[in-house]
Amino acid sequence: MTTHPPLTVDRSSPVPLYFQVAAQLEHAIADGQLVPGDRIANEVALADKLGLSRPTMRQAIQTLVDKGMLVRKRGVGTQVVHPTISRTVELTSLNDDLAHAGREPRTVVLRLERSLADATLARHLKMEKGCEVWLLERVRYVGEQPLAILANTIPATIVDLDAADLTAGGLYAYLRTCGVHMRVAHQRIGAARADTRQARLLGQRRGDPLLTMERTAFDDSGRTVEFGSHVYRPDLYSFEMTLVDR
């Protein structure tokens, strides 16, 4: 259904006309008059209604597309989207960050089993090849939207994950209840294209871009606690960092 709040423009104002329209739509999204999934009337209809040129209206819509508040979809039109989840690059869990931001994290566990570390996992976890590990894979949702696929490997000597309810809480939260506290981590952020399985789980198309993150985390005693390999939807998620000149 196409919807939008009443829009007006003040031609006597020094504020550019496109910005006036963009600001009204942004306010409507921020205060809940427009919610994710709502469609905006097409640019031609809006331009005609407000007596604006089509390039002016296109610029207004593009301003909110660039902010990640609207998205153009072929055959559908312009829709309000969920705001991007922006996460600072700190040693925190995704579940904790979402909860603190007032979002509604939900988790589906795809895999939880004990296995033996191959050469690659042994290198990441700084252990001998063939040592026993937990292999954990989950899909993290925000509301009904799939956000990330989280693959974690934990040495079996650290904790017993059979006792954990990882659909109701995060991995780091469970580790804290077991007396394991993360202290430092090595993390690498990159990008990749979705394979068939990732695309299906995240509601994307094969070949769509994904954010990637690999992390090896250590506890306050220096033990290697976890190796994580995660992928995220970039339309819903971003990393933030502060850079300081030395």
C-alpha cells in the first residue's frame, strides 16, 4: 500500500525545496508515521502534487536512500527500510549490542556439535590439531529480518555448550555465566559475495555483497576462547570505528 504523511513546501524559505521534502519524510520515519515496508508515492506523483520538478523530488528521495532510510526496488517502488544497525568495533557480542540498542534479537541455531579441530581451526585457536571443539552456527534475526550468520568454534575444555540455551541469549552472555570473560581479540573485517546457502538464509540473492568478520578472542587469563567467522547483510548492518592520529 502506498502511503506518506501530508507534505508541504515553503517557496519563501531559504531551505532548498528538496531538503524540505526530505526532512518531512525523515521526521515521519523517525516518529513512526512511516514504518519499514511502507511504500512512498512515486516521484512523479509527488512532484506533480507539490508543484515541484521531477529532479527536485528525485533529489529529496535520493537523500533518504543515501541515509539508508528508503530503498528503491524495481517493480515495487520506494519503500521504508529498517535502519542500519551500526556497531562500534569493540569486544562485545552482537546479541548484547542489539539488546542495548532496544532492538529485538532472535536466534535460530543451525548447528551445535562436538568435533575435532582441523589444521585451520587449530591455528586460529592456538591448539593442537585434533583437539575437541564445539562447532556452533546460528542465524541472528532482528524482528523478522535475518541479519547475520554466526559461526563460532570454542575449545571443548572451555565450556559445555550442551547446557546453553543459545536461542534465548547470546554466546558471550552464556560464557560470562560460566566465569569466562573476554578480554582482548584480534578481528578482521572484510567483504564477500553471498553463496547459495548464505543467500537463502539471509533472504538475499546469490552474489549479493556481504560484510564479513573474523575474530579470535582471548579471556582475562590469556586462553584462546573462541574463533568466530560471521557474515552480515550490509543493508542492515555496519561497523563504526574512531581513528586517532599518532
